[in-house]
Amino acid sequence: MPLTSKFFNLAVWMGAAKGVCLAVALTLAGSVAAQTLASASDAERSAQALSHAEGLALAKARACLGCHQVDSKRVGPSFQAIAQRYADRNDAALYIVQVIRKGGRGQWGAVPMPGQAVSEQDAQKLANWIISLRK
Ligand code: HEC
């Protein structure tokens, strides 16, 4: 076999080997990423399912209770009334997160709700907790 074709074979072999390595690396990276995603959403899900006491404590800590109560109207509507109103909406949690962070107006009366300085994660937890209050 001429020398050049030996080199050629070697080059092809190395090319193939590189391809295999790349494929293995991609597969590994993919499964690591998938695992990270799965565990992140598991953690999120359990973090978002607050007990009633935890939800109430968070609402208190984030100053929601200055304007809201669980079961009666204050400056804003009761959390139970809110839960009831959006009970049939698939995107209730998303909508409520938006209102918490950006504020809202015109849904319950003349007084608007100013956007609240809470993290996305806390807003999610609060939204899920509020939704859980429906009877
Ligand atoms: C300064 C008073 C005030 C504070 C503080 C406040 N809210 Fe409100 N909130 C209101 C008022 C007033 C409304 C009714 C707005 C309207 O009519 O659209 C309201 C409405 C809402 C609604 C229903 C929105 C809709 O469109 O139906 C949600 C959910 C809500 N508040 C959650 C919260 C949460 C959670 C907090 C704490 C992070 C909070 N609010 C803090 C005054 C407040």
C-alpha cells in the first residue's frame, strides 16, 4: 500500500473516531442537561406547593396582607374570591403572576393594584397558593 493511502486511511479513521467522540459527548451532555432540567422542575414544583400556613406567611412577608385578606375584602379582593374567579382559567397561574409583578386595574373596582417587588419565584408560589384557596 502506498504511503499516501495509509495516511488517508489514518485520516479517515481519525475522522470517524472524532465523530464517535463528538456523538458520545453530545449524548452525555444531552442526558446531563435533561437530568438538570428534570431535577430543577421537580424542585420547583415542590417549592411551589406551599401549605396554607406557608402561603399565608409568604403573603405576609411580601406585604400582600396590607391590602388583601384570605376570606374578606380589604383594599383589594379576598384571595378566595380571586381563586374563585379564575378557577376555570387554564392560564390562571400565569395571569396572577403577571398581576402580582406588574400590577392590575379595573377588575374589581376603582382602586388599582400597584406592581409588587417580588421575585418571579415568589410570585409563582403566591399564585399557586392563591389558586389553591378556591372552594
Ligand atoms: C397597595 C395595596 C395592594 C397590595 C400591597 C397588594 N395588592 Fe393585590 N390587589 C390590590 C387591589 C386594589 C386589587 C384589585 C385591582 C383591580 O381591580 O383590578 C388587587 C388585585 C389582586 C389580584 C387579582 C388581579 C385580577 O386581575 O383579578 C391578585 C391575584 C393580587 N391582587 C395579588 C396580590 C399579591 C400576591 C400581593 C402581594 C405580593 C398583592 N396583591 C399586594 C391591592 C393590593
